Amino acid sequence: MNTAAPNLMTRLTQAFEKIPYSLISLVARFSIAAVFWKSGQTKVEGLAIDLVEGTFELGMPHLASSTVPLFQSEYRIPLVPAEVAAYMATFAEHFFPVLILLGLATRFSALALLGMTLVIQLFVYPDAYPTHGTWIALLLVLMAKGPGRVSIDHWIARRWR
């Protein structure tokens, strides 16, 4: 019987188990923050920040002229007026990703974005469940396990213990 294959599998599994959670959470935080931030950036004018693409425009942010009509036609959410939903979503897509990226109030910020993702899935794009499922998985990991060591939350927890 060839024992090389099981030994290789065991060694690989052990190597995978050594991947630090802080690396996993940092990648998860950056990735999910980028998704929501980039979406939020499509809804505003006067503020454009994309560190990856090198875009940096500081100004007084305001809703883009297309944002409210988008919420009136495509993003219709029950019980919430389109203008209110436009402002709430745009704020959330900028505020919570920054917190998650910094690792500040990470679990609660992930919960807020999870709620937003569920609204999008249920009322806006019900056919996008593969994408939303990926977002939900990342957000649930952050809610369950926290932001990892490379975070303000970790620093605060260590400081107050």
C-alpha cells in the first residue's frame, strides 16, 4: 500500500491549518470593504478614493444625480422612500467599510453590512445569490471570529484586559 499520498495529504492539511487567522481576516476585511466602498463610490460625486487604482479626489461629497432615480427604478425597497434609501445606502457603503478596514467595531459593522446584503438579496437582486452568498460568508466569519490581530479592535481589547 502506498502511504506517500496520505502522508502528503496530512502534511498539506497541517500546513493549511497554520495559515494565521489574522491573514484570513485581513483579506476578508479588505475584500468586503472594497465591494461596498466601490458600490458607494458610484452613488456620490465630490469624493473619489480608490487606493488600488490611485484615484484620490477630496471634496464635499454629495449624492450623484443618478442615485435617487436608481433607487426609484431599480433598487426599489418596500416601506422606505427612494430618497431616504439612497442616502442610507450611500452612507452605509462608505461608513461601515472604513470601520471594517480599520478593524474598528468590526463585528457590528459586519452585522450592518449583512443586513444590507440581505435586503439587496431579497428585494433588489434575488438572482445574485452566488455573489451575495460570498459576501455573507465573509461577513459571518468576521462576526463570529472578529477582525484578527491587525485591527483597532484587537488593540482595544488588549489595552482594556
